[in-house]
Amino acid sequence: MRQLMEQVRLRINPKIYLKDPESSTLGKHIIQTSIALIDQHGLEWFTFRKLAKSLGTTESSVYRYFENKHRLLIYLTSWYWGWQEYRLVFATANVESPEAQLQTAIRVLAEPLGEADAPPLLDMQALHRIIISESLKAYFTREVDEENKEGFFAPYKRLCQRMSELVLHIQPAYPYPHSLSSTIIEGIYHQQYFAAHLPALTDIQQDTQALIHFFSELAIKTLKAS
């Protein structure tokens, strides 16, 4: 599994960055250190000046790669959703039952990423935590429509499309496959955030198996009732 993961090369929309961070050692360190700092301190605290100081480089060097930290966040979320799409496709490829396929997809999204599931040199567990706490800030902005036209959110939309196809395998006549899929995807991460910070809003309480069971039951019962 690890060897397969190491061969994956995700394509990120080049309009998101000024210089491909994977094209240089500094660029890769920018991504790695950004993940560590945002995970530890949050996006509001994070600045390119603080990033440059941690890297031992100049702030202007960071700006050669990204216009601002919002674009960097979009890059990180794009990478994460693209990686989850790959894992989802891989995990469901040999699963025959449509219901089992959807349940497997939910498990892929809900379970913390282990070392074998992660690409080399990236802390995907930290990135997973960033998605839980910060990912909405990537598109809850006034620029979302223009950025959507530029294709900035394509990896997330592809993941939602994959989920909607699994929904339709179970119930081809279901009229709301994308609505159900986006509700499941967002809900998985919202429930984890609530469990960690606003526990009165959830019954999951940081229980991954309960999270998987809840959304599997929600999806299957909804589809069977339609």
C-alpha cells in the first residue's frame, strides 16, 4: 500500500500558486512547515512572516510561491481532497455491494489517516485536523464565485461527484445525490469538530466507529425510504 501511495502524483490547479511548491526543496518545506504551523496555531495566527522565520528564509521567498495564505489554504485543501478521492476509489474498487461501497467511502473519509495511507514527507494527520478546523475558510469568502470559475475547488467537487455516483448505485432514482453526498462529507468533518470543541452539539464524542455508523445509517435509510 505504501509503495502505491508513493507513486501517486496529484495535479493541483496551477492558478492556485505562483510557483509549483513541488518543484523545489524550499517549496516542499513551505508546504510541510505550513501544515505544522497551521495545525499547531490556527490559520488566524499564521502569516508568511512567521512561516519564513520558521524556515530560516525571507518572507519574499514565500511570496514567490503563493499570493497569500488564502491561496496556500486552497492548495492544502485541494491536496487533501484529491488524496481522499484517490483513497476512496482505491478502497471501493473491489467492493461489489453498492451499500458496502458507500459504507466503505464513509469509512475512508471518517477514519484518521495512518502512516501507510499517507504520501511521503507530508503529515496527513495534521492536514486532516486542518481540514476539520479550517477548510470552510477556503470557500466561505466573497471571492468564492470567481475562484470556482477558475476551478479552484475541482478536487472537492470530484470527491462529491464520486460519492453521488455511489448513492445512485444504491437508488438510481434518488433526486438529491449531490446534496446527500456533500451533507455526508461536510457532516463527517463538522461532527469531529463539534466532538473536539462543542460537544453539546453532537453525540459522537470522538468515536470514529460511531461516526461511521451514524452517517452510514443516515445514508442507507434515506435512500431506502426514497
